[in-house]
Amino acid sequence: MEFLPELLAIVIGFMVLSNRLVAALITPIFDKYQWEKFWLMYVSWVLAGVLVFLADANLFEAYIANPLIGKILTAIVAGGGGNLLHDLTDTSDLVIFEEIKEE
């Protein structure tokens, strides 16, 4: 599977943007009211979906004939990708240290 580099760069930008917007605007509300942070992933997906539909971005245009399904999948990649970036940058060190402590 090969994606257009320009479109991939836009989707990666949406990943970062949705992650930063959720971290700056939504996470403090969840912290204040002590809500379960599990739902932040869905907020990120919705925000990424709005960005994808506004930009008319579709990573899967060459592979999936239905443009709506391609945009939904692109939104999932963009919204979930933000969480993936967050997981890779914030918790990977903690997981390694926890495994070392257990031994």
C-alpha cells in the first residue's frame, strides 16, 4: 500500500493537531471533573474526522471505491494516530522501567 506523500503529510499533521487540541482543550476538563480518560480517544477521532472532512482528505482513494468509507478510515487513522504518537512518546519509557522493576 502506497500513499501520496502530500496527503500522508496532511494526515500526520491532523494527527498532531488533534492530539494537541485534545491535550490542551479537552484533557483539562476531564482532569477537573475526574472523568474516565478512556473516552479521549473518541474525542480525538471525532476531531480528526471533522478535519478530514473539511480538508476532503482520503488516504484510501486508490484502494476503496466509496469516498465516504475512505474518509472515515482516514479519520480513524488521523484520530487514532494521535493517541499512538502520545503512547509512543509518553508511556514507552514507563513500560520498560516497570518490566525491569518486576524482574
